[in-house]
Amino acid sequence: MTKTKKLIKILGVSFIDTTLQQLVERLHDSIIHNKKRFVVTANPEIVMNANKDEEYMKDIQKADYVTADGIGIVKAAQLLKTPLPERVSGYEIMLELLKLANQNSYKVYFIGATEDTLHKTIQNVERDYENLEIVGSQNGFFDWSDDQITQKIIKAEPHIVFVALGAPLQEKWISKHIHLFDKGIFIGIGGSFDVIAGTVKRAPVLWQKANLEWLYRIIKQPVRIKRSIAIPQFILQVFKEKLKGTSKE
Ligand code: UDP
């Protein structure tokens, strides 16, 4: 049975109305049926970038699933009276997919981060998920036009390709290369390798529960402050969209 997907549109980006578990079930189903899937885990910064960069918006529109990565997206959906059930972050999807891969001995490929972080990520994944098969890896600082690298990934026939190049690079890489593959889940997961490798810590649970993970990241990595300007811009745009909507009611 094919499940229909309900979409919630926020500033031109169509989010899937899903919980983490429902999404993982869909992705598992896609793997079983040798389908190809492109997953974007979008936060307010990604939505704002897509609104400024037409090509990037087109890349995101190619995705099969765009999930709400960040409390900002969940709150915006609420404000627009089209609520989403929960936050579905790239890091959490990655952990669930690793579990799934471990249970089914799926083949996974890692693309992204520095060589050192990538190496530590692989070590930790091999330690914690003994049954999955890591069929290859590539650090995130490579020449995209190097056909040998692309061919290496294609030949490995991975069930899941984790792309941790950060936004917007990861979505652009997937959008540009996915047509070369016959099957596989392709997902952009930002700084998740840094968390798995232990080079960056996730916010303590209390901060996560208080929906303040974004603030924790800014405090820990102050270089992010410049990028965080997208958050107030996003809120402003969502309010404008809401006003447009209510004036039509
Ligand atoms: N990165 C990469 N190639 C690049 C630029 C960045 O592999 O050309 C990696 C970087 O090492 C880090 C990740 O992409 O591991 C970006 O993490 P960040 O937390 O900035 O991404 P976000 O979650 O904000 O998209």
C-alpha cells in the first residue's frame, strides 16, 4: 500500500507531516523496495537561504521528504494553523537509520566532515553498530567534478548515503548526483558526524527539552551568530505569511 504524504508549506518549502518513527518506516519501506529517496532536514536557516537562492529552492523541491529540523519550523507551522507533530532532526533520523541498518546488515556510505572527524565517526559507528556494513567514506573537502569519487560511491551500491557537508552544500551535492544512482536513501545531516565523533557536543537534555538547542550551539560556537540572523528574519516572514492568510479568511 502506498502511503499518501500530507505536506505543510512554510515560506515556499513543503514539509512532510510526520513523526520521526513514521518517517523511518517510510524510508525502510523504500529500502526494501529498492527505491531512491532524497531527504532534506530543514531548519529556518535553510528555508531563508532557499528564499534567497532560486537554485537552492529548486534543489530542495526535488526532495522526496523535507522534515522539520528545528523548533523554529514546528512553531511556524503552529502559527500558520497547520501544525506539524514534532521536530524531526537530521541527527535523530541518522541514529534511527543506523539502527535500522544494523538490524538488517544494510550498506552505508559516509560523505562529509574533516578526515579526522570522519575517521572517528566511522570508528564509533563500527563500535556501536557491528552488523551494518560501511561500504565507503569520503571527507567533505573534495572536488565534486572528480568523477572517480562519484563512481566509487555508485559502485559501492549503498542502501543509505549520509551526506554531512552542511547546508546548502549537502542538498546541492545530492540534487546534482542522485540521478546517477539506481537506489538508496540520500540524506543531508549537517554537523551530525561531529556529534557522533565527539568533536561537538549536543546540548544537554534539559536545554533540548526547553527548545533551546539553537542557543546552546551559538554559545558553544560563537561563529554561528552571523548565520543565526536567519532566525529572526524567518520569524518575521512567517508572521507576514500569517497576516496574508488571515486577511483572506
Ligand atoms: N563540511 C564539509 N565540507 C565543506 C564544508 C563543511 O564536509 O565544504 C562539514 C563540516 O566539517 C561539518 C559539517 O559539514 O562537519 C557542517 O556542520 P554544520 O553544523 O555547520 O552544519 P549545519 O548542521 O549547520 O548544516
